[in-house]
Amino acid sequence: MADTTEKEAKISIKVIVDNVYNRVVYAEADYTFVDILFSFMTLPMGTIVRLLRKHDDKMFEALGSLNNVYQSLEDFPECCLSTKKMQRFASIDDTKPVPYFGCRCSNCNDSSSGKLGRRNSVLATDPYEYFFGFPTFSCDGVFVSDIANFIITHDLCVEPYSSASSIRLLAELGITDMNHLEERSLEMSSSQFYPYYKSIIVSSYVQMLSFLNLALTTNCPFTHLVLSKINSVCSFVGSAQDNTFDQSCNLMKKEVSSTSKMHLQVSLQKSTGKLLFAEAEEDFVEFLFCILSIPLGTVVGTLMNGASSISCLNNIFKSISNMSVGRYLESQDIKDMLVKPHFGQEYSSKHQMFPLNVVPTPYKHQHTDQRLDEGYLKQSGLFIVTDDLTIYRSSSFSTFDMLKISKVSPEDIERCEVSIGLKEGLSMLKTSLRSCSTLTNSLDFQL
């Protein structure tokens, strides 16, 4: 058997640790790590939820209520879904993933042909998930230049390395005594886990899932990854800026005024004003399911204008947007792919609320509109949606269950109608990324 040791992926990262405050100041890495970091933006929201469902560290629950939307879709009766394509989208199992990874190495294929290599991947089960993987052969960078080193801050701002940038970061953090700093190495390989002093080799798959999870839930993923703890300096993701959706909606004024409204019948507890659940028609359920097919970069960039509720994602997006093409990013097409990822037609409904440009997935050259004419659901109906976006088919039994769970008597309930348009939909998307009280937090102004 041929020796494959030299072909195994190993990604080396240097981190600078502040031993006084027990934090990672910044990291230095080459294109291999930055490619993977940037590839997060190409993953659909549902893909991210699925990948993180098996994550062992339950201290960090990423993507708030979207986990419940995903679980609801997984549990949804297939007889209620409109097409076989949608049934496949809803079918999630533990089978071995199909590998895809984009590469321009002449030994793999030519990216200009639109083909994708199958040598260099770890876990691509969705057709547009192909950039989340590790190179197993000696290839050029996929997104960024392979001859540059990059500096990554504790909150995932990325820029080309220079001594000036390093000194500036130290000054911004108020570090004056270099004796308090320690350099450590973090190495990732595809098959081994050997902890030893100042150097760690871990499973690339598990490690990058952990890092993705931390990027979604904390403001300092490197500190937790390297030091395995969260301290006072390393905080969890907080609230977004109040003007996030004012900015987004200003860019979509025409769409906001022309978007049709969805209507929810919301049940509130009279004595406390607490939102218990909502009853919705199929258009609102389609809206929630469709969020799962939108790439992360589209959510952060196109819909949130780079100002989502998760600071690390905002910083990755802004770093890509500010990075020069040619010298550091491989091409303008690559840059566009990251800040405006492909929104695949085959799993998209024509009833999508958000004004997104839907293009064919890059592994198939299709010139016709492949979106679902009839939507996701086979027939109309009513559905119960809880505050944390768990979805049930509406029935007397589901209503009884809601009342039992909430321990509220029928006479203590009042109902009101709320309208959901583009502005409210954006607010709901923002809230769902970090909250398990999505309906309450996004509809409070209407209740």
C-alpha cells in the first residue's frame, strides 16, 4: 500500500496568548485555514444546523430557533410535502457524505469549466456545500492566495499579515509588556488527536465544526478553542445593533412596499401578556422552511447588510468585502461567491419572501428556472408555531398540548392578528439566529 502520510492535510496556526487576561490576542495562518474560515459563508443555514446537531459541546447552542425549524422539517410528514425534491431536502440521515471541493489544481480539474473535484473534501452532502473541506493533495488556495499569510483577530477579522498590523492590534488591546505574551501552535490533521505541551493535533473535521459553532455563539472563538474556557474577556454573542434592519430595509424600500403580507393569529396569556403560540397558514411555514436553504453569506451580507446579530460573522463578511482581488483574493468571481453565495434553485420556492437572486447551482448548467412552482407544502392548512419556531399541524390535540405545556387556562387567553411582511420577516430572521423566543422578540411591537 502506498504511503499517504505526505498527502494528509495538516493546517498550522500560530496563536498569541495573553497570559495576564487568559485570552488569545490573534492568530496567524496561511491560506488553508482562511479558505475554510471563508467557506463558512457558502453553507446554507440548514446545512450548518445539521452539521452542528452532533456537536458534543452543548454549552453552546448555535442558531437559536432555527434548530427547531430544522427539526420540524425533519419530522414533517412526507405526504404533506409537495415534491420528491422537497422530500429529499427534508430527509436527513447519517449516511456517508458525498465529497465535493473546489480546486484549481491541474491535477484535479479546471475551475473555469464549472466542474468540481471530489478528492479534497470532508463533508459535503448538499450540492452547494462543496467548499467546506480540507485539501488532501498539494493544491493552490481556493479562495485566497497561497503565498500570503493572514492575521485573524480574536473576533475573526481577517487581513493580510504585516508587522504593522500586528503592532496595531497589540496597541489597540493596550498590551505594553511583551513578556506577558506567549506563542502557541495549533495543528489540525485529518486523522489524529495527540495533545502535548504548546502543540495540539486534533481531528480537522471535529475541530472545524467546533470552531464554526464557537464563531456562531461567542465573540472570541480562538480563546475557547485554545484555552478550553470562557472567561470574563470572552463573552457570548449579544444583541444586534438596533438599526440593523433599518439599514437592510432602506436598501429594499421598493421590495418592502410591494411584499405581500402573511397573517398570524397569536394567542397571548391575558394575565401576563406572554405570547403562547401562533396559528399560521402554509405561507408562513414555507417562509420558515425556506430560511434553511439560504447560504450564511447571503443572510449576513445581502439580507443583514453586514450587520447581523453575530459579530464574528459580520467580521468575516467585512474582511472578505475589504480584501483586494488579485493580490489576496483569487478573483472577483471568488469574491462574489463568498459575499453573494449561490442560492440553489432546486431547493428554492418561487414563493420566497426575500428579494434574492436565485441562480443555478454551479455543478449543473441549467438555463431554466428550476424553483418549485407549487411551493414546499402539498396542500393548504393551518399550523401551530411556538415561540421558539417549533411547527406542528394544527389540531385540537396540538392546541390542548400547548395549553397543558404553558399551564394556562382557556379563559386566560386572548387572540390577536399580526402581519408579517419583508421588514418583519427580516426581524424574525435576525432574532432566530440567537434567540429561542423568536416570535416574542420579533413581534413585540405588534402585540
